[in-house]
Amino acid sequence: MHIHPIFYVYILKCADDSFYIGMTNHLDKRINEHESGNYPGSYTYNRRPIELMFYETFTDPESAYYFEQKIKKWSRAKKQALIEENYDKLPELAKKKFRKK
């Protein structure tokens, strides 16, 4: 029997209220690294404490990578809808808003 590794795409909420999106194959270890400030040059280092808001699991690293890249481009409102499991709002939040002159 072959066991497939699990990959995680996760969203952290930082102390400055910003979101950080990352990918790992060991979620608990990676969250601990963010919390303990293992990497002084990282985005989360000066934005601690952090809070895990969302994660999704994948068996394929390529799928995880593409999902991570996709949600990094999303608006804050769309990320918030994902965190709150308001999946029905995601298509509407994906639409570009144009102002009429």
C-alpha cells in the first residue's frame, strides 16, 4: 500500500489584520515556525501573533501550489468568504466591479 503525502494550503491572520497564504506538507510544524519566528526575514515575523484561519488538504502538490497561487490573488473580501465558508459568495466576489462615470 502506497501512502500519499498530504499538502496543506493555509491562511493565517496576522497581528496587523493582514492575511498570509502559504503551503506546506506539515501544517503543525509550519504554524509553529510562524509562531516562534524562526525566519526573521519572513512576512509573518513582525506580524505575530498569528492565527490559523483556514486550511485545505491536497494529495497532489501541484494542485496545492495552484490553489495557493490562486487565492493569493483574491481580494480580502473573497479570502474572508472562504474562511467563513460562505462558498456561495465566492462567484459574486470574483466579479470585477467597474464604476460608472
